[in-house]
Amino acid sequence: MATKKPGRTAKAGKSKAGKPKAARRGTGARPGGARAGERGQRGERKGGARRKAPAPKTALRPRRAPAAAPAQQGPDTARPTALAIAQAGLDKKAEDVTVLDVRGLAGYADYFVVMTADSDRQSSAIADSVEETMKKLGVSKVSVEGYETGRWVLLDYGDVLAHVMSAESRGFYDLEGLWADAPRFKVEG
């Protein structure tokens, strides 16, 4: 039996695989079949270094309770707009008109006004009434979506979003459940 010299694991000039080191260099062959500079299926990188696998998530982080709506520094200018939108919807017989206060919960709006229409034609009439009312008050709209279909019309007035929805869409998307932490109040006609 041959004895090995301490500190050496392979013969000089050959790799562990038995191929000469010079033959292995420069061919572009990498474990996993990747060429030099490309990543293989195992995550190899240029130079043969492997990418570190992300640590497994062993424990879920506890959810923090949502913060209450912060006290506003100045006057709440969006609330009168939300109430005017709700009243315009009620004027066209919108049902179940609810105003959600999403200040502190959503960064893109302060209030959602959610209302139900019985038909596509009624949702278009409600949307038209809201647009006319806001135009009279001097509030410019940012955009309108869904007006053609009438199942869910979204009117964006900056700090206030008006959702005119069919009963099926309102039940399916459940905005009140999605924003369950938001304070709300119903508006009666």
C-alpha cells in the first residue's frame, strides 16, 4: 500500500477528477453545464462561487395591530367631499351608502365612499351625478374607471375614492371586509 505525504490530497498537476488542471481551465465548462459567466441550474456564478441560499423562514412574525387613524394637523378637507359624493349617490337612489375613513391605513386616499346600484344603467347615472356635483363644488376628478361596464365604477377625486358597485361585485370584492379596521359610517338620505 502506498503512503500519502501529509498536506497533499492529489497528485501535482491534476485535479481531484483526474483531469489535468490546464485542460479544465478556459473551456468554459462549469458544474451543472453552465458556461463561464452564466448561472447554472444550481445557482453557480462566474468563478464557480455558489450563491448563498436564503435562510428558511422558521417562524412567522407576529402581526402588529393597525394604528388608529392619526389626528390630522389641519382641518379635514376630504370629509366634506366624501359626504357630498355620498349625497350625490343617494340623490340617484344608491343603496347601502357607506363612508370608510382610511386615513392612516391607505397612503393614497383618506376616504372611500362605497355604494350599491341595482343595474348598470343606475351605476352610470350615479357616477354622472357624482361628477356633476363635484364639478359644481370645484373638485376636479383625477380619473374614472369601469364606466363602460357599470359593474364597478371607480371615481378618483384625490383624497376620496367613490366606488359605485353592483350588488354582486360588492359582495364578491367585500371592500368593507378588506378595510375592516377602518372606521365607517352609513349615510342615510
